[in-house]
Amino acid sequence: MGEKSLTKGKYLRKLEFLIIVLISFSLYFLLKETPQKEEIPKIPEPETTAPQIEPEKPESEEKISVYFDREVQEIVEKMIKSAGKTIDAATYTYSKNEVTALLEKRASEGVKVRLAAGKNKDKTLPSFDFSLAKTDKGIYHPKFFVFDDKDVLILSANISSSVDASNNAVLFRNVPDAAAILKAEIDDVFAGKIEKRCADGCITEIGTIIFNPGKGCVKVRDEFLAAEKSIKGAVYTVTQKNPLITGLKKAVKSGIQTQLIIDNWRGDDGKIVNKKAAAYLESIGVNLKYDEQESTDNRLFHHKFAEIDGITAIFGSMNWTASACYRNREIIVISKDQTVASSFEEYFDNF
């Protein structure tokens, strides 16, 4: 009996060991984490919504740009609308129209607007700052704008000019030196005086600025005498006795091809005002034509510019008359920028 008990105990211990091993393996497999399936990254589906359109970029602003005819009022209005703080302007004739209405609107929006004029055509007064210039002799005839003390627009057009009139304008951006000279002119008019300013010529970013009475006509004559190939001019009014005509005469005699377009406007007597001067110019060899295109014959040909050799441009408010040289307050710009000269030449050739 003792031997059987020992053998039985031996088997019990083995069985107990096996049970423990089985329980251990069972617990191991139960407690072990079930392996996760590897997720395959999803490829995003293409968007079905329409792509957004980027806003149109603003038109690039040229440092210098030249405008003609109907473009003149368009650029005047554009610059008035874009002015941030100040607008200073000079003109010969003032009257209510689309431009002055826009100036009044900008003044009501807080922009400081000042306008100096030589003549009030309709005797109305604007709500913005307005002053009639007092001159010792002649008329007050400059035509320009200064926007925000830095951008300058030189025109042949008056504030009162019809949109259908034939005019030109040259815009110079970011020219503070020229702007300061022109603003000083407006300051003087509002102070009730006209100072001698740039009478011999002031060199600025836009070229040489000259105010008459001064040496404007002499300076222009000298440019005519320096011509090497050609002179092309477009002018509203011409008289035959002044330095400009003397310069043209000498240029023609030296072999310079000289062409001129003038307005065929008629006085109260029905006669062409420029007829006498035109006859003289033709007699000295100038190739002259009247503004007689069918599309423009009934509108004002109000230019005051010359182009020399494709290099020099002369523009501003000055007609080629003795009064403009010696009596009137005028602004003349002599530019050596070939872009400006080329623009005037192209316009002249296509007219």
C-alpha cells in the first residue's frame, strides 16, 4: 500500500504541473493583443467644386504716359478719383461740367481741392477752394494738376474744355520736385500774387519747366535751332512775330524738315484767325496744314506741342503768339524723354 500511495502522489504532481502549464498558456494567448490590420492610406478624391478665380491685378502704372483727345478727360477723371489727400490745379477757363462735379464730390469726401483759374465762364462758384488769378498783364493761362504732392499732369485742355476737343496731356508719377514748383504757383494765386517763377527754366524730374512771362519762347526757339532732322508742331493759335517763328524760319533755311498743323477756327468776322500767320509760314518753307479732317473739323484743335528729331518734346499751355511769349502767364515743359517725344510724333503722323 505504501508503494501505491507514492506512485499515486507522483502522478498527481505531474497532472498538477500539466494543468498549471495549460492554464499559463491559455492566459498567455487570451491576454495577448490581437494584431491590428495595417491601414492603407486613402488617396483623397479630387474636389468637385469649381476653382476660385484670383482677383484681377491692377493695371501697372507707367512712370510717364501721354494721352490725346478723349483720353485726356478719362485720365483727368481717373486721377481725381484716385487722389488720396490733395488735388491742386490751374486752368484758364472754369465752368461747371463733369470734371468740376467730380472735384466737388472728392472735396465732400475729405480731399483738399484747390483750383486757380484765369476766367470764370459761367460765374458759378464751386464748393471747393477756388481763386481767380490776378495778373499785371495778359491772361492767366497755365493748365496742370498736382495729385497728392507727387503726381503731375500737364495739359493743353482747360477745366471747361469739351470732351470732344482735340487736346493732349502728359502724366508724370512720383515727381515731388516738379509737384512742389506747381503747388507753389497755386499758393501764390490764393495769396493774391504771381511770383516770378522758373522764368529761366527749372530743371526737374519731368524736364525743364518754364513759366512765362520769361524765357520760354527763347528756350523753345533754341530747341528749334538745335534740330538736326525734323520739327513737327501742332498749335491752336499762331502769330508771325515772336521768337518761335524766328526759330522755325532759321531751321527751315538750314534744311530742317518742318511741318505744322494749326486750327482753322474763325473769328466773329468769319475769317480764319490763323490765316495771316499761316501764309507767312508757308512762304518761308513750312509744310503747313489746317485741322480740316472731316471727323475733327467742327471741334477745337487745342494742342500746343512740338516734337524735334524724335528726341525732344515741348508741351504745355503756350500758343505760338507774341502775347503768350511776353504777356500771359503760361507753363512750358521741355522734355528729353524719347517715350514722350515718340508719342507726340506718332500722334502727329497719324492725324
